[in-house]
Amino acid sequence: MCGIAGCYQQHDGFALAEAMSDRIAHRGPDADRVYAFDEGDVRAFLAHRRLSIIDLSSEADQPFSKRGLTICYNGELYNYKELRAELSKAGVGFRTNGDTEVVLEAWRRWGPDALKRFRGMFAFAMLDEDSGSMYLARDPLGIKPLYFLRRQGGVVFASELKALVTAVGSELRTEPGALIASMLYYWLPEQRCAIDGVEKLPPGSWAEFRPDGSSRHEMYWRVTDVATEAAAGPRADLRTIIEESVAAHMVADVPVSTFLSGGLDSSLVTVLAKRMDPSVDSYTITFRAQDQKLEAMPDDAIYARKVAQQFGIDLHEIEIAPDVVELLPRIVDILDEPIGDPAAINTLLMCDTARDAGVKVLLSGMGADELFGGYRKHLACVMGAQYQRLPGVLRNGVIGPAVRRLPVTVNGRGLRYARWAKRFETFANLSEETAFRRSYTMYDGDQLAGLLSPDLEPYVGKLLSEHADIYHDTTLDDHVNRMCLADSRMFLPGLNLAYTDRSSMAASTEVRTPFVDPIVARAAFSIPGSEKIHRRVSKLALKKAAEAWLPKEIIYRPKASFSAPLRAWVRNDLRELVDDTLLRGELVGSGFLQRAAVQKLVDDERAGREDYSKQIWQLLTLETWTRHMRSLGVTITSL
């Protein structure tokens, strides 16, 4: 796992490549180099920061050149040994023992068709010195990031947005629609970037940039197509596929550890990994008792300890009690874009601790909820469809008003079920796509527009239409699988994979996700939604598969979220920052946000009438991000 950056057809390319490389040094502390190619009408500079995982020798350092091809590669190819054997039989000679050279030779033999053969996570640049073309490619599900900016008839690219901003920040400006999208979602969908003109190479795609300034972009893998094909085919053997995926993700020349929350997904990955390698250990988080009380958070560490004890796993516990005021600007910088999910802090602190112990690779259970219908929102939307069968007079005249009157805290203790009921009531009467969007976003359209300058209102309608277009872009006739497909296209790459990559790489660690795998994804969509959510049980098909390895106490325990004690932070630790930085900040002062509307969010939260801690945290991170961008020379645009 590494960091990559580069410039193609840029007159100042070497300086830009060096600046970008320095800015992402955290992604690869083991080796670094800038490769220059300047012949004829082609100028290319490739920068690489290496975190050594497979083939630790200096021979495998990058950028890696061989017979007219040079690759700058971030990722891991889990099936590289099989591909190497196939290429060797065809007469290809290898001088290293890692996956980088396999990617290069596979590209030489099969071109972009090689991407369909790769099982792994990756983003890479490939310079073809004979044709003069520069190619960029990204893995099927978007695990590894790749940002690029078209400039001077060529392209500048990097693993992280901050590298581009460092190099050419004075040329850049923010994109208001993306900032508003971050308010709606508390993260950014793949098709949007917070900096105008910067693009994210879409998952499952590759692009070619040519010396004459032309370019092309192609998709080689679409989860929508895979889901349709899988739904029409035979049901997959989940146990075999999950076990094989965990085994594939264990490939490394360094020790492998895991995250263990005590929930189904992380427990399943951990126990399977432990069966394959007895030296595997795990990391989990705990919270301060007072924070758990206000947040009404269950103590998940109890279950993590049970799994560790039963299976003989060495468990390292990390208490999440950071100086959040001091940590806020750091996590905003790490995340690149305005991502308002505090779970990134958990990942960062766990990875920091693991790295201090010498760990470079950790396995995560991420992705199972998206693919197998495991989130509360999935069950809630199914329940909402059933709720609509009740008489309207009962729903709208009795239940709705009663729920809206419920407080969310009493005597300093959070009322979790009241919060859930109030949330459910906001979308239970809506149509399928609208209900799904409202079940996990921060505001409905009118609420979001009410926070913004009236001049920005047109952006809101466009954002809602974009969500509807993506949700309906399928022929699946299954409610649950339509939600899973939308999550695999939006929520998974836009939030969970994004914050995991940035947070883990900030600590110079690699996180692997065995559920976020093309073969597992195909298997997931071969299962009908009725077998994912049945009655009040979510993720049922995966739970039944897990019975081969885990005790039912772990498999069928209540769902817990990987979050942080936001209410405690917003009410206590961050109180002065909310007043001084947010309410008196640039976004309010410029009119981008309406002061009275933001003040009402804060007042309702502090009075315990509503749980707006997540909204306030997101706005605080957005304000902090905006100030940070301005300090780097980026123009802040309100319209």
C-alpha cells in the first residue's frame, strides 16, 4: 500500500510531482522516488511513496520501469501469484517477487483487459513510453482513491486531494454544490469533488491521456451489471466464497492483524483469519463511561472480549477519549474533503496504536452491511413500507405527533429508542427512493434549503435528483437489493472506504476489506432480499453462513454502530468551538449558511429537544475544512 502522484504534459511537472510526493509521505515511509521521462513531445513525472507489504526488497521500489512501461502503483493484488504463474508459462521473465511487476506485465500482455483479471485493491498510473500515453486505473469497488485534474493539455493526479491542493492550490476554487452535498450526506458521492475541476476516477474504470491532448475513459466493471447478472443466476455458496476471500486478503510478507468490534462482520473476518494464521491479533475500541451514558451507546467491547477469549485471540483495547478540540483540524486535514463522520477518528486512533506496535496490515469487516442489508436504515425502510399499510389517520394523527413530542435526553441520559423513533417518523410515510435517502441523510430538501442562502437553493433540487437517478439506475425488482446496490455505489466508496483509506494511511497502515471484493459482491446479489432481511432480522443470509464458525450469541446480537460519542463532544468538549468557530465562522459570515437556522440547530440540541449532534459536527468540520482550504490558497466560492 502506497501513495502515488504524477504529472503528464506539465511544464512544471517535476516540481509539482516532488511537492505532491512530500505531502503524502505518510502513505509510504519505507521508500520514495520521482521518475522523470522527457523525450520528444512527452513529459511525464511519476512520484511514489512506498509502504512495503509484499516483496520488501528495494528491487520492488517504485516507480518501476521495464521495457518501455513504467508503473506507479498503490494497492495489493491478491491473486498475483496465479497471474505470475500464467505469465511465466507464456515466457515472461520476472526480476522481483511482488505484485507490482505482475501488474506491469499483465498490462503489457492484455492491456486494459488485464483489469478484469485482477483481484485486489488498487489505483495506478502506467506510462507507455512507446506510444507516449499515460493510463490511470482504479479497482472495481473504489477501495483505493485517485484524484486527477486536467491541466495544460495534460493531467495532474494523486492518491489524495491534499497533494493536488498543495501543488496548485492557488489555481483552484471550491465547488458549492459539493459543499452542499457534504451537508446532505455528511460525505461526498463519488461523482462530486469539493474542489472545482478535480475529478475522482470512478471505481471500475480506466482512462488514457495522449500526447496530443486527447483522452478517453472506459468502464471495465460495473456493480449494476454484476448485480443484475447475479440476481438472474444461481445462488452462491456464501461460506466458501467468504472463506476464500479472507484467505486471499491474508497475502502479505508482514504480519496481519484485524479490527474486532465484537459484531458479526469483524468477528467473522477475525476468526477466519485466526484459523488461517494463529499469530493474528486484534484491536478494539472502548469509550469513557460518561460518554457512553449520554450517547446511549452499548458496550461492544464486551462482545469483542468474548470472541477473543473463545478463540484465543490477543486483543488490544484502545479507549477513545481524545482531545477532540485538538484532533478536529488534524482529522479534517487527513480526510481531504468535508467528511463529517467521526468514525474516522476511531479508525485513525486504532491504526496509530497498531502502527506503534509495528503492525502494517489490518483486516476489516467493512462492506458486509452494504452488500447484505445490515444497516438499521435497510430494516427501517422495509418496516416503513409495512407501516404505510396502517390507516393514515392513525399514522398522521396519533403516532406521528406523539413521536415528535418525545425528548431525546432525560436527566443527562440519552434515549436511544426515542431518537430512533423520531428518525423513523421522518421517512416512514415516503416513497421508496425518497424514504431510503431520508433514512441516512441529514436533512430533507426543505430543511437543507432553509440552512442555505436562498441563492443556493437550486443546488438542493439537483442533489436530490442525482440521488434518485442513481437509485433508479437498475432493473432489480427487489427492494432490499435496490438499497444494497445504491449503497455499494454511493455510501460505500463515498464514505466508508474514503475515510478508512485516509485515516489508515495517515498512520502508515493498510486496511484490507475482504467483503469489498468483486467475487463477494457478485455472491451478495445472488441472494434475494427476502433472505437478507426476514421479519426483524437483518443480514440473515450472512448470519446463517457465519453459524459454521461463530457462536449464535455473537451472530444474533443487536446491531451496534461504529461511531463516536458525538453528543458528549458537541455538548461538552466542543461547546466553545461551536459558538466561536461555527456560529461566528466564515460560512455563516459569508451568508453561505443562514445564522438563525444554524443557531436553532444548536439550541434544539442543547435543550435536548432533538438530536442534532451529527449535523453540528458536520457543519463544524465543513467550517474547519473551508478555513484550511483558504489557508492553502484555494478560492472559497459561495455561489
